[in-house]
Amino acid sequence: EDVLNLTADDFPKACADEDLMDLLLKYSLEAERIMVPEFFESDMGEVVLRSKFEMERDAFCAVDYDALWKQNGWLDFFQTLKGGNTGTNKETKEKDIANLKEEVWEEIDDDMEDAQRHRHFIRH
């Protein structure tokens, strides 16, 4: 964002589906009702929680890398960061895209494994 003077809204996103978000809101409200019943029952309790939840929906989104690769200029940008070049012919660019996708997905897989370990730890 800083290097390209962009905001998170400039990147394509993949977000949690509505069913998951509804379930998460339901459990959040129930937990709040149990932990702080006085606040939850007040005029501001549930209304505030629902409002904050809606404002934070983007927290359940990540960059949609498949869509990002299809946008003009990103391959060149990522290759420049790596210190490489993108080549000039279509075959070279396709190989560069495949290599970059593989590297990014490896990073994502590592992040997902970390998240799974954290979820497992929280549940037990």
C-alpha cells in the first residue's frame, strides 16, 4: 500500500461467505449476552455490537490473488520486488506468473497452517 500509494480497497478481495458471517455474528452476540448481560440488555448493547461487526467485515477478507494476477501491472511489480524481470514474450510471462503464484500460495499455505494451529490451541 505504501509503495504504490494504494489502500486496501484497491486490491481485489476474497471474503468469508454470508452464512459464515451470520454464524459468527450469532456466536459473538451470544457470548456477549452471557459475559456482560447488563450491557447487552441495554439500549446500546446489541445495536453497538451489530454495528461494530458490520464495520469490521473486511477483517474477514484477504487479497484475492487469482484476481490480482489478472490485473495489469502486478506481475511486473512483483518481479521488480524480486529483482527479476518479466520478460517480453507471452510464454516467459506465463512462466513468471506460474512461479510467482507458486511462491505466494506456499506463503498462504504456511499462514493457513499457523492459523489451524492457533484454532486447535484455542479449542483445546
